[in-house]
Amino acid sequence: MSDSIFRIIARKLFRAVFKHYKRDYGRYTILMKYFIPWAAPKSSDVFDIITMDDGIRLELNVREYNQGYFYLFNNYEPETVAFLQQQTKKGDYAFDIGANMGYMSQILSRAVGENGKVFSFEPDPLNFAKLKKHNAMNNSNNVFPFQIALSKETGTLTLYHCIVDNSSSHSTIFYDARVSDTDTITVPAQTFDSFVKEHNIPKVDIVKIDVDGGEFNVIEGMKETLLEKKPVVILELFSEMLNISGMSVRTFKEYFYENFDYVSYKLNQNGVLTESPISEYHHTDNVVFVHTSKKDSLVNVRK
């Protein structure tokens, strides 16, 4: 569908002004109160193709919160990106669980190189289609997408869609402040361990998990992998979502340490790691879990 000249010009002006906006504070207001009402297309059928500063190409529906964020600010979770770029080595086997439209998969694709592999998991059909499109746009032949949810059991799950236009916040955990109990779909689910066995994957080096509350269920389904292959894991600890699952941040970290001998690290915006004690609280942070035997292999650690 057509897009007005006014909105096209306004969109370009917004992007020119804010693509280098460094502060986190104020971004939500800029995006939701000014950019989307005044500059985004009125129709979700209009797409903008951009090239990020890191060279990754994306096709974006900028009316959607997550994709509008990419368009306007030209970055996303810079601390996670920096961590993945610093810790991932050429030839690694990386896993992007909750890949959404595949931006982190593209980061990992470049990090592992032509001799490595990236396995991307995204159960939502619209997100999965965008994930595959971005693989093609970026010639990412080492990224292998799978339209399944990884969880604690193999079978099916209900995927609850976000109540606002934000495809990055769909969840298999019902949380009435964020998702709809009527706008749902049924998606196939598999455990991490069974996937690794089924596909004869020889090693697992780094795992990124972003599944909006289902992180513990993913971990429950990868016990054998954690014990045997000891990958580095980065995931979001969101205290409210953990509480819905009957856990706290502390019990989650205790579980990792007592069952798998993993310690935790917090990230700053440049990907610098600082060891985080079990007692440290995280309201909503990306936290890195590392097996004690691999602590010395980490880079960019603040002592």
C-alpha cells in the first residue's frame, strides 16, 4: 500500500536525528508517542529496508514496536551484541533460542564464520518468515532456522501473543499484563537435549535464550547438554516472570550452581563481565552463566 510523502520524509528525519541517540532513558517515549503516531506508515503493509551500522540488512515494519526500535535507534541490546561478538569464536556452534526476526542470529553468523553453525529457533510463523528472509538478505548460509519452541518437554505449547504490537514479547508463559489469553496459537515444542541428539550435533559452545519468561523451561530441557557439553549461556532474568513460574532470581541462580556448577555474570553496555553472586537481585537483566571450568576462557572480565 502507498505511504504518504509527509510520513516518508518525517520517518527519514526521525531516523537521521535519533539513530545515534545513546541514552536508554526516553527511547520508549520517542518511539511510541512521537515516531509511530507521526512518522510510521499508517499501514503495517509498508516496509523499510535498512542497513545497520554493523552492515546487517533488515526489512522492517516500523509500526511494530521492536522493529520500529531497530529502525529509529539503529541498535538493540548492545550489551548482548558486544558479549556475543567478544565471546563467540570462529568455528563455534551457537544457538539462538527465541530468535524473533533473527538479528542476533546474524550477529552470531558473522562471529562463528564459515566453519561454524548457528541454530535459530522461532515458533511464531510471522517472526519465522522474517527470520528466513533476513538470512537470505544477509547471505547467512551458516544459519539454520527451525520453527519450533524449545522447552522442558517435546509436544506442543500455547504461544500467547503480546497485547500490544510487539512481536518480540510473545510468550509461552501467560502473563496477564503483557499477553492475550485469546490471541494464541499452538506451536510444536521440543527439548534442547532431544534436538541435539536428533541432529547429531557434536558440540554446543554458546547459547542465547530470550523467550519472555520460558527460560527456566528451556533450561529444564537441556540438562544433559549443560552437564556434558558445558556451553556458555546468556539469558534474561526477569523477576516478575520467574515469580509466575514459582521461582525467584536467587533460586534460579542457585539451581544453575547446585545442579550444573555454573556461576553467573552481569553485563555492562560494552559487554564487560562482572561476576554476580547468587544473592544479587536482577529485575530484568541479561545474565551470563558459565561453567566453573570455563571461567578462565572468558574475555573482557572485570576482576
